[in-house]
Amino acid sequence: MLKKKILIWFVCLLAVVYTWLETDYEALGVFYFYALGLYVAIDLILIRRIHLLHVWQLAFNFIFLSEINTDSSLYFLDNILFTVQFLCTANILIILGYYTYSPKAKAKVKDKESTVNRLRRSTLIFLICLMLVYVGYTLPFAIKSFLFGRDFAMTDSSGGFVGSIIGALAHILPAAFAYYFMQLKTPRMINAIIFSLPIWVLLFMIGTRFPLLFSVMGLVIVVLSLRQTKLTTKNYVYLFLAMGVLYGSSIFMKQLRSNFRDPTTVISIDENEMRLPRIAGNFGSNERVVEISSKLFTYYEHPDNKHQLGMGYAFILYFWVPRSVWPDKPTMAGHWFVRKIRVVSENYSAALGFTGQFYIDFGYYGLIFIFLLGMLLRRGEFFFETYKRSKSFDLVVGAMFYPVIFFFVRSPLTALISFAGIFFFYFLIKKFFVKKYTADTVMLE
């Protein structure tokens, strides 16, 4: 294990040296597209498990590298090379932190494995009620988004605390349905899928690709975790086929919706630029996180703009306070900063990426916290693996780490607020609907 850590540190340090010696930001985008993609592919084949670090790297590719490899307008930014170097270095620090930390809490595993949970029969009624609440709250927005696009729908949406909490149901409910039906005497995965369909249909109508994908993945992770510990070749085939269908269908919906608004809208790729990173990047994020990161660095070059010393992340402590009660409540950085650089609609907020808020709060010292974040990522994964072996209801919230981590790469505060909603419903279900059994108890009703 020590030799593996030394090797990882050596490779990562070489990557950092290369990153800061390279003078072409586009070359960095191509290099990390292949390097990180190859790492994830090989690691998945070797360990046959999807780790949180895999999700993080896929998110980094989808959100950051896709923009670097496709957006030619980045060339005109004065500090684009530094921006890309900083972002790639921060991502390497996540990897270093992840492999540096080794959880030691193995003594607790046996206690977890000796206790198994079952959900009460009344749980299904509660879950259905929550699903109806989600459908009732989300349906008007989904219809407007389907017909006119998300930007138009958001101008008429209040969002806020209530929206964040209810939106979390889209992720935890399919996983909770899966846990309920897979723990019956005769497991019925098809029932979990049927009860989750209204949620997926609404996400499909909204055209949110990765919320839809991870909503489905929550169910899949719980099902696979209750059945076995490792993915078989057949699981891989089914999993990637399902991901491909979901991802492709959401892209189709997004393009179909665009055509409703503008029949001339087409997607074209220059034949001279048909490189794989560019082709793949065209299916990535279009939120311009790299550009905003570049302008964030420029903004703090001015001596009058001071770092917030942790006040930005403190928003997670009081986000739930209604603005009607606290009219002067600070806004998230994604809300106020984007208004420094462009004119946007009233409810619009920009994604700053996983480095943005750390940089706003601590400047370059934020890299220290990013390294610690990599260690926390490893700790969260150990938590998930522990409860997966025990098959307790905590497995459901552990499965939620996957979507939360993906969205954390895009927007940390938004992801944390979403996780607060997920944890709220998880706590309610566990408190009132979970029954515990010891390993030698007859558990099936």
C-alpha cells in the first residue's frame, strides 16, 4: 500500500510539473482528457467498483475539460493559461488527498454488519406522498421548461430553500423505493422503477441531463449494493447501456426543446477539429465555468477586492432563513459575482466550480482546503462501503454521495444545500419507518 501511495504521489507531482511548464492551455485540456479518462477506465476494470473519485474525475471532464476543449473564445482571455493550470492543479490535489488518507475505523464495521434494517409497510405510503409532493411542486416548472426552456421557466420560479429541499426528493426517492422493494421476501426492482417513473419523466421534461442520470443511478447503486459487492461484466454492459440511453434521450429532449423555440438551431462541428476531446466536449457542460473562474482571478487582482475568509461557505449555516425574515441576507457567490461581469436575469446564478468558493474565501490558500477535500472524499467513500456491507438503510444516504459529489464539482454550495435536503428526508424515514434486527433474528415479515 505504501508503494502504491509513493507511486501515486510521484505521478501526480510529475503531472503538476508538466502542468506549470506547458504553455498551451489547449494541450493541457487534451492531455488531461486522455489521462483522466484512461485512469477511470483502467481503475473501473481492475476494481469493478464505481468510487467517488471516479465520479469526481468524470465531473471534472464534463464541466471543465469539455469547455477547455471546445470553447475557442477562451483564447481571448488574458489569464486563460494560468486559469487552466490552476484548475488542473486543484484537481490533482483532490487525487493526492484521496490516496493520502486511509480510514482507520474498521473496528466499527462488525457492529454495523450485525444489524440489518427493514422498512415498515407504512413506509411505502409515506414515500408515495413525498413523490406526489415532488410532482405537484415540479410539474408547472417542468411544463414551462419543456415548452419554453429552463431560462424562461426560472424567471417565474421562486426556488430558494423550499425548492432546494423538495428538489432533493428527485434523488433520494428512487433510492428509497429501491431499498424498500429489494428488502421484501420477493425483491421487486420493477416496482421501484414504476414508482420512480413520474420523477424521471419530470426531469426528462426539464431537460436536466445529470440530475436525471443520477436519480436513476441512486436506484441502481442501491439495487447492486444489496445484491453483490462487485460489478460483473454483464452489470457493466447493462449499466453503460442504461447510462447511454438516459444521456442520449436527455440530449434529444434538449435539442427538441431548442427546435421548438428556434428552428434554425443546429449543432455543428468543424471537420478540421474532429478530435476525440472536442467531439466528447460538445456533449459536456455549457455553463462556462472556466471563463467565470478566469474572471474571478482577474477580479481579485484588484487590491480593493478582499477575500471573504470563510464567510462565503458560512452561507450553508443560514441558507434556510427566509429572505422575508432577513431581507439583507447575503447571496451566494454564484449570484453576486456573475452580476459583476455580465447582465443576467433576476433569478440567474452561475456555477463557480469546486475551486471558486475556496478562492473567494481564502485565495490561493484555498488549495490547502481542496487537498483536505480529497481526504474527505475518501472518508465518505469508506462510510458508503461500510454501510453497503451491512445493507442498513444508511446505504441510501451513502448512495446519494455520488450525485452530490458530481454537483459539488460544479457548485459546492448548491450541492451541500441539496444534500441537506437529502439528509432531512433520510432522517425522517430512518427515525419513523426503519426497524432494526440483529443478524440471528427472523427479519422477513
